[in-house]
Amino acid sequence: MSQNKTLRNDSRRSFLQWTVAAAAASAFRIVNEPLLAAAAIERKRGAFPPGSTVINANENPLGPCDAARAAVVSQAPQGGRYSYWLTDELVDTFAEQLGLKREYIRAFPGSSEPLHFSVLSFTSPSRSYVTADPGYEAGMEAAKISGARVVKVPLTKTYAHDIPAMLTAAPDAGLFYICTPNNPTGTLTPHADIERLLAKKPKDSVVLVDEAYIHFADGADTALDLVKAGQDIIVLRTFSKIYGMAGLRCGFAVARPDLLAKLEHCGGWSALPITAVAAATASLKHEHLVADRKLVNTTVRQKTFDWLGRQGYSFVPSQTNFFMLDTKRPAKEVIEAMATKNVFIGRIWPAWPTYSRITVGTQAEMDAFTSAFDAVMKNAKTVSFVRPADPVSSRRGRMYADGQMLPSA
């Protein structure tokens, strides 16, 4: 009798834990529905006139490689089945290539889901979420559900995450989010800085390193070695960027099994799209894919940078498939003017109101971009606008919490 009672109590606790996590995940989806709907409308193909140049969402214009496309077609007839065996092959392939233990890897439909789950798992009203400014905002949206204080810390003069300032700003941190290369600046945070963060962070806090764009960068050191060393770190990878699979959705979270288990409590079990898993596996097995695509992106990006430099336009020296462009006046005006020329560029970060993020497209797309941008800038009417000081140096040492500026540290 007592054993049955214990089992029932354990089951009840497990059920309650599951329902709380499920409620949080459901709430996240509900709260973000307007945001996601707006993004869907903005990016809907039908919203762009025929022949438009669309370089606004960090998408890879090359799409999936030929091998991945063939894998999608081959697996489509099996779409009525779950992808257990295919997911096993995908994880095994990734583990073997990077020297990881299989139990340290979980596959997800992209890297956004484990990012959200990490925030829900490791932040709370008493444990802050710490991120860069400007930085990728998805984690801040998830923090609204966990009730965590959001601490935004300006980048350094070299556009890296300011680790000392992040540590000072949040002694109560539950999760530090490091996106390297950073979105939207496309710049790197040194591996040594991540090591320093792990060494000095508050006890029981976790470092989340988003490596969505690492394949594009030169001299980028992955943080996977820190996972192998058993540190309090989660590394995210995705097939959305260099592999051109943003619409297929496949990615990984890599961490100690105990950390991965906490993510699973938020979302439970779900099968990945069978076509995405097949395409991702084929992409990993393509020997020269990453190097070839990196060369294509680097070549087109450098030609664009060379043109911008000759024309006297300012930009952040990105190492990814996007960059921040100084529009020298409210970027919203330039975005709207570019749209009238059927060139759709990226969005604005509040910390840098005179910068717009530009995706590196094909050479033809970037030729269309440079032509339209030059015309917009040279034909623009005089705008009465007081430019802020340099977006980094003017904020050096200042920190933001919940959107509010704190005194200089």
C-alpha cells in the first residue's frame, strides 16, 4: 500500500512538473502569436512584388544543396511516419564529425526552440536573463514568460560581448546569452571571453552560446570544447543559415545530459520533420558544402564592402551573411525608400536607430541593393535629425536593465 502511495505521489509530482512546463510553453506561444504573425506577414512571399530583391531576414539565397533536395524528395513518401531512425542517424553523424558524446546532443526543429526552452528553464523572477545590445531578441521574448529581469549590455568597441559588464550587471543571472557571431552585427566574441564568463559567473547560472552563423566566420572558435569539458554551457547549432534550410527547420542543442533534460521538461517529446532530418543528414555528409558556401558568401560580401567603402558609406565589418549598415539618418526612412525600389532590407535595433541589417544575397541581388541604396542616399531630402554619438563608444560601460539605462559602471 505504501509503495503504491509513493508511486502515486511521484507520478503526481511528475505530472505537476510537466503541466507547469507545458503551460509555460503554451503561454510562450500565445504571447508571441502577434509577434510571430507580424513576422510571417512581413516575410510572406506574396507581400513582395515580382522581381523584388529580398535581403531582410538572414536567409541563404542558395537554399538546400542538391543532395539535401534529393533527400527531401526521397523521404517525402515516408512523411506519414515519425523520424526516429533518421534522427538517430543525424545525431550519430554530427557526434562523429565533432567528436561529441551522443548523449550530449538533442535534435530540434531549428535552434529557436532550445533557445526558448533554455530561457524558460534557467531564468525566473529571481534569476535574470543577460544579453547583448544590440543582440538577437528571441530570448528576451521568452523571458517575458519566465518573468525574468532582462539585462541588456552594450557591445564593446570591437563589437564583442562585454563579459565584465555582463557579470557586473547581473549578479543574479540565471542565463547569459552569447550569440557569436553576433546577430545583428556579425562580429565575434573571443573564446577566452566565454571561458572567463564560465569561470566568474554566478553559481548555478548557465551560459547559452548561439553558433547559428559560425560556419561563415574566419577564426571563429567553437565553444563545443567547453561542453566536452563538462562546463555549465549549452551550444546551439542550426541548419537554417549556411546550409540554406531555414524553411525546413532542423538544429541541435549540445550540452551535458542533465542540462538537456531540463530543456525537455519545457517541451516534452516531439518528432522532427522527416524531410528536414533527411536533408540535414545529407548536408552533413556533403564534404565540401560548408567551405564552398563560405567562399561564395565571403566573395559577395567583400565586393559589397569594397563598393560601400569606395562610396564613403559606413558599416560594421561582419564575418557572416549579414551586416549592419549606417544609413546616417533614421533607418526606417531608408528602409521605406528602398522598398519603393523593390529592394527589401532588414530591420532596426532600438539601440542603433540609424543602422539597418542587410542580408548578403547573391551577387545579382547585392548589385540591385547597391544601385538602389546609392540612389536613395544621393537623392534623399535633407532630414532634420540629430545623430546620436557612435553607437558603441557612447555606450561603453553603460548597462541596461529592462530597457532602462543604469549609471556607468
